[in-house]
Amino acid sequence: MARAARHRFARIAGVVAATVLIAGGTAGVTYAAGTGPSAVVAETYLPTVDITSNFAVVATAHPDTVGCNGYNVTGTGTSTGKPVTTATWAQKEVVCTATIPGKYDIKGTATMTEPDGDRLNISYALTAPLTSDTMVYPTGTFKIIGGSGNYEFATGSGRMTARVNLLDHDHVSSSLLGDILYLG
């Protein structure tokens, strides 16, 4: 009798385990099949830095005509997006044509100042092919290097792109896409 009870218990345990496996597997398949576009959007990367800047630049010859053979560039304009909603843009950069063969090598810093005085500071490194075309599209990376106010202890990084018409220094634009962390 004890043997029959153990056998019966083993059969019941097997049936329960199979039922759980089948129900769990079916539930997973049903969930996967029922996943709509809204669920996919929730899993999409959402950057915490998404800033567009429009500005004018002034370029002067860089004093190192051998090692750099380029320009010192300053610029001012406006920035909008997140985390800054509206801000002024101020930049300083060095554009060299001799450091990377066949490319513009651009290294700079920029400060975005919000109306309340909070400042977000970045450094960036971009490159673009040296061509005879008057439109240049530098790409590269930026790093958040702090600031003041809400951004005093901020850090982060991401991708930076720019659009430059070498014949129109009054209408330059850049985009920042990445992440910011508030450590303070």
C-alpha cells in the first residue's frame, strides 16, 4: 500500500510539473505574441542629453602652422533640448589639419548657460574628412565636465555631430546625444 501511495504521489507530482511547464511556456509565448509597439518603445534607449545648438563662429589662423596648420575658433549662439531647455552657447576650439592625415581634427570646450545662471560645461573631440566641399559634417564624442548650479557635480558623455558651411560662419549647428549623471 505504501508503495502504491508513493507511485501515485510521483505521478501527481509529474503531472503538476508538466502543467506548470506547459502553462509557463504558453504564458510566455502569449505575452511575446501580444507585445505591441508601445512595449517596444518602452525598451528603446532614451537619452538624458538631447541638445541642439545654433551659433555663429569666428575663425583665426592657429599660430602653429606646422604641427596644427589650422584655426582657433570661437562661437556664440543658443542651445535647446534636455537637460537644458534654453541656454546660451559659448565655445572655444582648435581645428587642425596636420594632426590626422586627410581629416579635420577638432578639439574644444563649450558652456551652455541657462537663464537662471546654471552652466553645463562640455569638452569634445570631432573629426571630418578634408574635402573641397564647402559643407563639413564633423562627428565624434563629448564629455560633460561639470558646471555650476544644477550641473556643478554633473558628469556624462555621448555622441556629437555638427554641420558647418565653410562659406557661412553665421549658421553653424551641433547636436549632442547622450547621458548625464548628477553626482552631487
